[in-house]
Amino acid sequence: MTDTTTDTAATTAPEQGAGEGHEAAEILDAARALVDPELCAAVESLPAAVRKVARYHLGWEHADGTPATGNGGKAIRPALVLAAVRALGGEPKTAVRAAAAVELTHNFTLLHDDVMDRDTTRRHRPTAWAVFGDAAAILTGDAMQALAQRMLADDLHPGAMEAAARLALCVEELCEGQFMDCSLESRAPDQVTLDECLAMAEAKTGALLGCACAIGAVYAGAGREAADALDGFGRQAGLAFQLIDDVIGIWGDPGHTGKPAGADLTARKKSLPVVAALASDTPAAAELAELYGGPPGEGDPARTASAVERAGGRDWAQGHAADRMSGALGQLAKAVPDPEAAGGLLAIAEFVTRRRH
């Protein structure tokens, strides 16, 4: 979450977290430098029609096929794979193919989510479906997910088979999470519980972050106990990440998010701060329920955001994010007792949970 007094890490991020942010930025840049060539070569093996959409979605080309200077995001998930390998004494370069497979899987979910959510903007430009149509975006996502599995199937690393199995199970959970998300969005605000929303967020966001960390453990040659502990670390950090993302979706700066201010509220998304606010049994909660009862696309997002905040949704979300990060650190200590060895994973987790925009 962002600026509330119960989350010291969030409120002091610009000053206290500057060093960690710099370290994380270097880790993410290094991961991108290692993984991008592998990712680019893999995408080039796709059929021409879906390759064009994939290259656009990843920020490498404009819609007309001319080169673009954008990128495919922050590379958080592949960076987690490589950082987990390093934390457990392995050689990160041996896991580059696996890291690229995880990034492909992540982008498959983004392509599909944008279609289902009808989001028209991602990374400061039109989404793939908005440019090429629903069918092209869906099929490109399918192809990228299949390519991720093919990359692991072709990998000669002894951990590749287990990694492929973990990634396949993760995709099933991602689909379950998206199914839950769609189901929740079709229900009235007072028919959605916080427990349901948290379970959905773990499946949609936490599962792949946990899988990325676990795959890194597998490629480092660690045992199942360490891999499962790192999976737990990634899941808990992922929930903290989602809580922050939900707050940014309400109060974030459009110049940083690439989305209109209050877009999630206008779309009547039942994000975690909103559901927590609705459950608060306060006058502001009643006001919010009335506002959320209106048709999507209408209403004053600033007034709705104010109601969420006055009903305690923002405070709850950021406090819960801090709790989840505490749980994540406990799981990390099980797998990597040496804080110095765990530094890369910790830096990435702090980076994603201290975002302010």
C-alpha cells in the first residue's frame, strides 16, 4: 500500500528505502540484461502473426512493426528466479531459460487479463487487444504460455522437469484466481468477503511470484523444503504487492501508472481496499456501497476514493501488506538463514512493496 502511518516501510520509502531501491534497480536491470536475449530469441520462434502481437505487447515494436524503445515491464519475476538461485549458492546463468519461461507466463496472463477486464492501457500505451483485437491477444497469450513450457522441455538442466511441473501447476492456479476474480466482479459489493478476495489475490498474484522463487531453488539444486519455503516467501510478498497495487489503482499518479486516475473505482473493481472499506460498518461504508451500486463508468472517482479512505480501506490494506511482508521474511529465513545471501531476494521484495505510484 502507500502513504499511511501504520506502514513505516511505505511512508519512509523515499528516504529510508533509497539504498534498497537502488540495489533492487541494479538487480532488476541485471536480470533484464541476462533474460532479454533469451526471451527475444524465444519470441522470434513464434509464428509470424502472434510474434507481431507479442513484440508489441513486450514493448519492442510499435503496432506498425517499427522498433520501439519500451520494455516488457520491470522483470520482477525473472529477477526472483535468478536471485533465488544465487541465494542458495547456484549459478544464475544456468537458470536464464527458466527465468524467461516465467516471464512469458506472466505476460500470457497480462494479455488475457486485459481482454477480460477490458483494460485499454498498459505500460503507457494501448493494450494488445485494443490494437489487434480480442482474438489476436488471446491467441498470442496462448502461444506465449505454450512457448514457456517448450523452453523448459528443451532445457537440459536437471531441474527443468520439476520446474515445468511447478509452472504448469501455477498456471492452473492462475486460471483459478482469474476465474474467482471474474466471479467476484459479477456479484453485488455486499456479497463479497475479504477472505474470498485474499484467496483470489494469492492465486492471481502470489502464485507466480512464489513459483518464480521456487524454480530458482530447484535450479540451485536445493531440496523440496527450501523450494517450498521460497514459494511461501514469494506468495506472501505477492499478496503485499497486490495490496500495494490495489491502493495505487485508486490513489496512484496516472503519470506513473499509465492509467487514468480512479480507473479501478470507475470500473467498480472490488479491490482489497474497497472490500475492506465496505466491511467496516461505518457511515462511509454505506456511502461507498451506494456509490458502487451505480453503473460502471459513471460517478465521481474522487468522491469514491474519499469514501474508501474514510471507511478505513486504505489503512487496512497497508497494514495487511506489512503483515504479509513479515510472513514473507519468516519463510525466507527458513530457506536462506544467512541474511547476506538472502539480500537480493529481500531487496526485490522491499522494492515491490515500497512502491508509491
